[in-house]
Amino acid sequence: MIRSILLLLSSLLLAAGCTPQSPEPRPAASVEVAAPAQAEGETHTLERNVVQTEMQLLTTVLENAVRGIGEGDVSHIGDELHQLDDAKHATEAAVEDGSYTLPRNSDQLSTFLAMDNAFHGQLEAMVHASSANDVPAMARAMGDTLNACHSCHALFRDP
Ligand code: HEC
């Protein structure tokens, strides 16, 4: 899983560096996330839960950060990361009031919340790199951020 994310990100990085006219970064808030394909005859609408919404938004911001690193401008990433805050608060509220149940180890809520908090702390390093428009610092901070995905998924996400 982490391997395929890294492969995807590195191929995006190559694409961002080698294409003369790379696509503009997509604003994270307005990104339409494709719903999973519905089985034929199925009529109900498939909706993403709060964590899936947060994760999709996160993935989009990280993709944009890779493009920014390739283009030598990461100044917009901080704003995009701040948009994740709302998603994070929605997750915390839903986990705490029981309207969202973790796919695995749902009894270990405090561990999940602690990991989520620590993770968002790591995203702060990306915000700082963005404020300084410091491309190498952004790349280092992203590496740390990407290293954190798997430990949480291994505990709480369906295999
Ligand atoms: C604090 C825990 C935590 C961290 C850290 C975390 N995730 Fe997740 N992620 C989850 C959980 C829990 C799910 C499963 C959500 C569900 O299906 O209800 C998930 C699911 C996902 C999904 C699937 C979303 C969907 O629509 O089904 C993606 C993509 C994802 N994560 C990306 C990432 C990436 C990339 C990182 C690291 C940069 C990351 N996550 C870090 C907890 C985490």
C-alpha cells in the first residue's frame, strides 16, 4: 500500500519535473472525488464517511505538494493543508460521538486520536516549509508525513 503510494508520488514527481507545461495544482477544497463504481442495478448513493473524506483530501494535497516540489513553488500547500483542519475536526467529533466506527480495533479510540493528532503535527512541518516556500524542507517534511500513513492504516484500516 505505502509502496504503491510512493511509486505513484515518485512518478508524479517525475512527471512534474519533466513536463514543460505541468497542470495547475487543483484546489483541494473543490476536488471532486470519484465515487466507487456501483454494482449494476444498485440504486443507493455511495457516500464517503468522514475519515474517507479526510483521507481523500489529504491525498490530493500531497499530490499537489509533489507537483509543487517539481515546479519549485510550494507556497500554496500551507493553505491547502489548513483546509484539512475542518475534516480533522469532523473526524474527531464523529469518532467521539460514535457516528463513525473505525474499520478495525474500534475499541482503541484514544490510540487513534493520539495518532491522528501526532500526524497533524507532522503536517505542520509541511505548513512551515510552505510559508518559507522552502522546496527541500517540503520534500523532507513530506517524507516524514508519508512514513506515518502505514502505522495508522495497519492498526485501524481494513487490510
Ligand atoms: C491516524 C490514522 C491515519 C493516518 C495517519 C493516515 N490514515 Fe489514511 N486512513 C485511516 C483510516 C482509519 C482509513 C479507513 C477509513 C474507512 O474506510 O472508514 C484510512 C483510509 C485511507 C484511504 C482510503 C480512503 C477511501 O476513500 O476509502 C486513503 C487514500 C488514505 N487513507 C490515505 C492516507 C495517506 C496517503 C496517509 C499518509 C500521508 C494516511 N492515509 C494516513 C487512518 C489514517
